[in-house]
Amino acid sequence: MSTGSWSKGLCSCCDDCSLCCDLYFCGNCDIARMDASLKGEQNDANWCCCIIISCLPLASCIALCQQRAKIRGMYGIDGGCPTDFLATFCCGLCAASQQYREMTLRGLNPGYCCCKPKPVANVIVNVPGGAVVNVQQGQAVIGMPPQQQQQMM
């Protein structure tokens, strides 16, 4: 059962101007990058997917709708197929921006095509049992707590 919501609203797409420009000018490649990132592949544009999305009019809407459903499922976000379709069909750029930012905030890094990427802040999470998970650029690095690291030096 889903109980969550999107971290950013659908209409907050212009909060990040570089992402908005990137999606506007290179949206098909960004959709391909998000797709690869959701599949756990390298965050690089799959050129075959990029070309298919460019050549088929509704392909970007379908791809975004599928990605949206996957993101909702991964993070327990409320919604369903009808709302996913409406968001991607009526507000594709806004939906893509929302999905991209949700992925980035949750630790996935799809990368940028045209605009310079913003640095992703490091997030350090203490896990029960004393391990420390340091998330950098979408990669998790597991290590010892700082106290144990100092004791070993």
C-alpha cells in the first residue's frame, strides 16, 4: 500500500532552470538516461531508445508513464496508471522534471545531457550495527563509523 508523495510538485518544474532547459532541449536523451538509471545501468543515454523516442510521437509519453509507475513502486508514492498517463500526456516536461528530481533526491543519478550538472551533496547515513553509508553521486560507499576510523589510525 502506498502512503508517500512526490518530493516536489508537478508544477515546480521551473525551480531548477538548468534541468528544465536540459529536458526541453534534450528531453528524449534524458528520458533514455532515466530509463537506464532505473534499470541499474550506466547513466548514459541509450541511443537506440533515444532515437525511438524521437521518431515515434507518443513514445516519450509511454516511456515517461512507465518510468513514473516504476518510480512510484520503488518509493511507495501514491498514484495510479490514469494519473501517470494524465501527468505525462498533458504536462510531459513537468512530469519528466518531477521524476528526474525524485530519482536524484532518492540517490539515483541519471546525469545531464546539455547543461552542466549540479554537484550532488554527500549524504551520510548511520545504519544499525555501526556501518556508515555515504551516498556520493548516486553511489553508496559503505564504511566504518568515523569513531572507529579514528581509533584505527
